Amino acid sequence: MEPRKSLRAKLRPGAALLTPGVSNALAGRLVEDLGFEAIYLSGAGVTNADWGLPDLGFVGLTEIAQHTMALRQAVALPILVDAENGFGNAVNVHHAVRLLERSGADAIQIEDQVTPKRCGHFAGKDVVSLEEMVEKVRAACDARRDSDLMIIGRTDARSVLGERAAAERAQAMFEAGADMVFVEAPQSQAELLRVPGLTPGLHVANIVIGGRTPALPRESLAAAGFALVLYANAALQGAIVGMRRALRELSSAGMLSESSDLVASFAERQALVRKPFYDDLEARLAGGGGLAGGDAAA
């Protein structure tokens, strides 16, 4: 099944589809190899990993599109893409959706923060008017060429205007055509579990390790009615721990060997980036019986 159709088929209230976020294609390969069924390209992850900067609106559409293309090349999984606040007004959102759809996105998330936006678990956020966010969702829906491409509307209103305003925005985004809604940063277990009951439709639970929203077992989130459970930066946070441990050992011991349990083996690394496939491809296409020889004979 095509990724977009596959994603739509998997998402239903209570499915709690466990979806890790990644900041690059290599992490995407790990997610796919470990058997997850969908993947999320995190704007915060790209900002942290590529620039070493906090999630304060430093990345642009071109960077997100490039990462989407690289991820699409690397994995067959459905890809959900964090398109920040659409990089401008409704017209900018329209352009962003067109570009990201062509780049390989299967779902595109648009949020209601002002520019410059910031991490949903930072203080100091602000949101655009309800009317402007509705315009952005309508623009996103209008822009897609494939009706199976999902539009995810995210609201950060909970931290700015309160729970009732977040519920109002969730309902308005569904009415404007969003396929799924993402209420960011509920601040207690009870509040998080109330989210799917705010409105009919598909809802995202975003678990940020160390953030404002408490982590709950997938089973509890499924019982509450969430369609998707997002761990947007668990892979990146795990990578930081792993890199620090390996580099600390290198610093203290003066060496690292492949027998160390702190690093992947050379063979494991090559397998992850599919080197055997390219060895076979090179033998088939560049060897004596390869493509060039066939073309010459023709």
C-alpha cells in the first residue's frame, strides 16, 4: 500500500500509532529497521542537530524540504513532516504544502504560533488569531494535490489562552478541513487524557521527555482515544546520551575499539546505510555485464 493510503488506514481513534521523530535520514533508517510503522520529521530536531541551536524558528522551508526528500529516499514508511507555522501567512502555507508534498511528505503539520515560533514546551509563546489559523488550514487543504495527503492542525493555545481556547481551536481546525489535530502541551495527566474528548476526530498526543506534558503508557493514551502518539525527539535525546558516553570513554581511555559496547560496529553502520545494496548495484551496472555494456550492445 502507498505510504499515504497506509497512514490513513492505520489512524483511527484509539490506534495510538507510536511514531518516533527524527532529525535526519540515518535516524529514519533506524526507526524503520526497528519495526515502527510511521516516522515524524521534527523541526526542533533539525534545528538542534544541524545548527546546534534551540527550537526558536531558525530553520526554513527549504531545509525542511531537503530533509523530507532525504528521508523519503531512505525509508518506505509514511512520513509526517513538521512544517512549523507554515513559514508565513496562508499564501506561504499553500506554497509550503505544495513543496513538501512533492518532496515526499505523507502528512504535513501546521501550527498556530506567531513568527518566530518556538518549541511548544518553552515559555514566551504567542499564537495568531483563530481566524488566521483557520485560513492556514484551509490553504493547506486547498494546496494538496493528493487527497490522501493528511493535514495536521496544531494549536499552542493551551499555554497562552488556556484549555478552553485550545478546544475551540481544535474544533475550528477540524471544521476547516484538518484530518488530525494536535493540542500541544497539556499540563497534567488528566488534561492530556481529556484531549480526544474535546472534539470528534483524530488526535495526536505529543510526549516531550522532560517537557510540560507528562508521559503516559501507550495503552492509556489508546484508551483515551488518541490516534497517534508522537515522541518527536526521543531518538535525538538518546543519541546525545550515546555520543556523550562514547566520547567520554575516548577522552579518558585514549582509544575506542569495535569490541566496545559504546559504538556500533563498522559492519552494522554499513548495513544501516545499505552498502551491500550499492556493492551489488555497482557489480551489476558498472561491471562487465552492467548497464553500460548493455547500452553499448544495443
